[in-house]
Amino acid sequence: MLQLSRILTSAGLVAASVGLILYGLLESQFETNKTQSDLMVVLMVAGVIVSIVGIVMYRQTTTD
């Protein structure tokens, strides 16, 4: 369980960072693609949620 929480935390933070970078790249173009922009926002939000779940799982396993 401890390893899973670490994996979720790191994967969530990486997904949120990649989503933010790609969203910035997409929005800097003259013609933006709405579908891709929405997908990057979903990637950022999902990454933050997964990392929060991983942090909570880590806290639960270390306090027991």
C-alpha cells in the first residue's frame, strides 16, 4: 500500500505538470484547438486529484 501511494502521488504530479505545459503550448498558438485544450485541462485536474489521493493514502499508511 505504501508503494502504491508513492506511485499515485508521483504519477499525479507528473500528469498535472505535463497537462499544464501542453496547455500553455496549445494556448500560445494563433489557432487553438478547443478539444485539445479541454483534454489538457482534464489531464491537469485528474493529475491533481490522483496526487491528492496518493498523499492521503500515504498519510493513512504511515500513521497506522
